[in-house]
Amino acid sequence: MGWVNIGRCRLAWWIGFAIALLGMASGNSLSALAQVHPAAPAQQPGGGDPVLTQRPPPKLKTLLIPEGRIKLDVMVNDAAGKAVVGLEPWDFKILDNGQPRKVMSFRAFNDAEVKPDPPVEVILVIDMVNLAFQQVAVTRQEISQFLEQDGGHLKVPVRLLLLTDAGMRVQPRSSIDGNALLSVVKQIKGGVRTIDSAMGGEALLERFQRCSRQVTAIAENEARVPGRKLLIWVGPGWPMLNRPELGYYSARDQQSYFDGIVELSNRLREARMVVYSVAPYIGADTTFNIRYQDYLKPVKSARESDPGDLSLKVLATQTGGKILGPDNDIVSQINKCIVDANDFYRISFDPPAAEHADEYHDLKVVVAKPGVTVRTNTGYYNELPGH
């Protein structure tokens, strides 16, 4: 009996000691867990249902998807011209020379929710080389009104480039302060084109060379800068030369023009640059306005090249831009270009292996929605490895 009683006391003591140790250990564990896990839902007074507490949404990791070699910015509009947003990767079909290509990467941007980073930049070129004397004052006034909209608060960054007979004057940085940009516009003065008096006649070849070189230089510089750009060219465009106007047209000339076409096409795409033609009123003659359509054919070899293939409206069509005017409401024309800035899709694909250098491929992007218009690059030049 005595042993039993003593054993029970010892047993009770050991049990109590063990419980105390477990309590200390569990207290430490619970304290550690409390640092990792949020507190349990609070109980309502009177033992009611627990009160739900708000937790911050989990941070989603950004998945880095390798892009394909050919990258495209695609704009989709409905029948009224409004941007179509909310499309998914499976809504797009890429046709390369009529053959479907796999969409390697996809990103959707829209002005309301997901804006591109860096912001889309507008490069506004004022072409004094091809503007007639009577058009200069109207153009200067209209661009000033554009910059003064909404108190000078521009929707997108704008950079001004002024093309004169003396060359291109470039504003170093873009700005969303339209009032600050007005000082550049005030420097524009009307005058007779000195390039005409120096070269004689209309100086068609000189004006063509001056402008085509400047467009290529802009594209080369912007290809080094990340982000998407809208190149809005204010002016009627440069002369669309053809063989009769040039006189003798050698195989060497054709190869030179073809090389220029390939180079400019590649640089514009790499620079993510969309070209827009904004034109003031030029008179009743509409021949100049529609003549560019003769040069929209794909240029697959040097034998098919013409200087007209490098004209402004051809570049606008091939890059997915717009051709606006001619009229003297230049403010409205520029605004119609800028609505394309932030509503677009970025997709990419891998081209097939090229069989030869400067191999032209026709491009078409189809969207599985009725009544929509799709604008993007209409073609590209596939290159051999290492080129």
C-alpha cells in the first residue's frame, strides 16, 4: 500500500513535470509560428462567427518568356476605328508567306490599365524641305495649337525634329510639357526653299535623297533606344521618283535602292517605329496623294526596286501607320495618330531559316473577331545566320 501510494505521487509528479516542459516547448513553438502565420480570425463578442480580416493579395511573379526573333506591335480596331482591347494570344494568327507561325510571346497594352514602359514616344517631324511657302504659316499655327491642348499637358512624350535645307534640327529630349515645346515651333519661319534655287527646278532627286537619308538616320538612332515610337511626318512627303524622271537607271542604281529598302525596313521594325503621314492642303490635284499605291508591291529583288518604294506613304502603309489629310486641320490629324500610342499588342515569332540574304517574307496577322482591322508590319527581310 505504501509503495503504491508513493508510486502514484511520483507518477503524478513526473506527469506534472512533463506537462510543464511541454507547455514551455509548445509556447516557444507557438510563439515562433505566430511570427510566420497571421493571427487566427478574431472571435466576435458572445462567441459568434469569426470576423474575416483583409489580407493583401499575393505578389505574382513576372514570367520571363523568351521572345521570337521577329517582334511585332499590332493594333486592332473595330469598324468605328476604336481600339479593340482584351484579346488573348489564341485570338491571333500569324501568317508568314501564307504559312502559320507559332506565337512565341504575347503582351497586351491599353491606355486604361497596362501602359507600356518605357512610355510610347511621339517624334514629330516638321518637313520644311517639302512644304510650300504658303503652307508653312498654317503648319506652324496648327502645331502650336496641338501643343497648347489641355493647357499644354500632352498625353504622351513628344520630341520635335525640324527638317530644313540646312539639315535636321533635333530636340534632345522628349517632353509632355507642350508649352515648353512651343519655343522650338516659334523658330519656324517661312521662306523660299534654297535647295530649289541651288539645284534648279524642283530639285526632285536632291529632295528625295535628303529626306530618305534622314528617315534612315532617325530609324538607326531609334533602334538603339528601347520602347515604341510613333514617327509623325508633317508635310506632303518627298518626291516619288521613277525611272523616267531619273533618266538612265543602271543595275548598280537598282541594287543601291534595294539595299536602302532592306536597310530601312529592318531598322524601322527594330526601332519599333510606326510611320504616319500628316499633310496640309496642297490644292485640287490629287495625283500626288494616290500615286504611292503603285509602290505598295513587295520588293523581293534589286530588279524590282524603285525610289518610289521609299516614299513616305509607302513607309506608313508598310509599318501599320496611317495616311491622313490633306487638309489644314493638322491638329485633328496628329490626334488621330496619337490614339494608337498605348492600345496595342506585342507579339513575336521565329522565322524559318533563310535560303539567301535579304529574303522577303510577306506578313499578315489575323484576329479571330468579326469586323476588325489589324495593322502591323506588312513584311520583313529574313537574313542568313550571322547577318
